[in-house]
Amino acid sequence: MSKLPNEPDLPAVRDTSTRKSPNDCSPTPGKVRFTDRIVETLAMPPLLRSGPQVAPLPVPELEPLVDSAAAGFALVRVDASGAIASKSVVALLGWSRATPISYDVRSGLIVTCANSGARHRVPAKLNLVLPAQIRARCRVRAEGQVLLAALIEHELLVIYPQRRLYDMVITYHASLQPEPASFR
């Protein structure tokens, strides 16, 4: 690996014991924070300094795209009344004003579907209102965020509470293997 002129020698192995935390400049012994897991799996480039031009990085192969006809996503806030700005995903499902819908909780997720016998209805503005009992059961709080996933082929709306999003991000980053930095 080449280095820029006047660049100090970097250690071959990163010493995590010298990582600084914002509060006391030393990590809490035995405690791994959420942000630590994310940062450890990301290969961060060294800071660039003024000097000679740096060659562009090679572009990795792109992952396959998700078919937009199969699913639609929106990350939205929940207001104090439990309303969520769901117009875009409700429209993808073909639900219109007054469509009867039911809510169910499965594995900590809120699953919503059109159901002719349901007592809840899609409001005129297409912004769904999560019932208080469902919000309490899934620990959805006012001003919290939820991920809406419209599964078009299944005609389902899956609502991921913030806690489940946190769990998914932690699991994903725990599955990544740190890659050696290949910056030139």
C-alpha cells in the first residue's frame, strides 16, 4: 500500500483500546455500543491531505435491485394520535378511502391487510392511524419512527417499529466481516 508524502506510518493492526468516546475519551470496559458495531464493520478511509491526486477507487459490482413492483418502503414518524404518513404505500396496495383494514401483531411487527369484516377503515387522507392497543403492544411511541413495507403481491402492509429496526441493523452489522481497507 502506497502512502502520500509526509504521511505518518500507520500501524498494521488497529488498536481498539485507544478508541475515544465522546464523554471520557475511553470506551466503557466490556460494553459494546450500537455505534461501535457499525463502525467496526465499515472500512473507513484515512483522511485525505492536500498533495498529489489520488487515483479513483474501483467500483464494486452492484447488487441486484429490488423489484419495485414487489414492495414499496417508507420510513415515517408517528404523531401523538398514532397517525402515520402512509399515503404512498397505501396507494401501492390499491387501498382507497374507507377500505376496511385489520391490524395484527406477529413477531413484534404490525401486519395490516384489507379485510371486509374489519372495524378499522382507511381514512380519507390515506394516513393510517395505529390503534392505541397495537401501539402499546409494539412499543410504538409518539415521534418515534416506523418502517412501512407494502408487500404488493401479498396485499399486506408490514409496519416495523423502531425497536425492530434497531434489532435488524444490529444483526446485519454483526453478520458483516470487517474488510481490510484498500484505499490508495
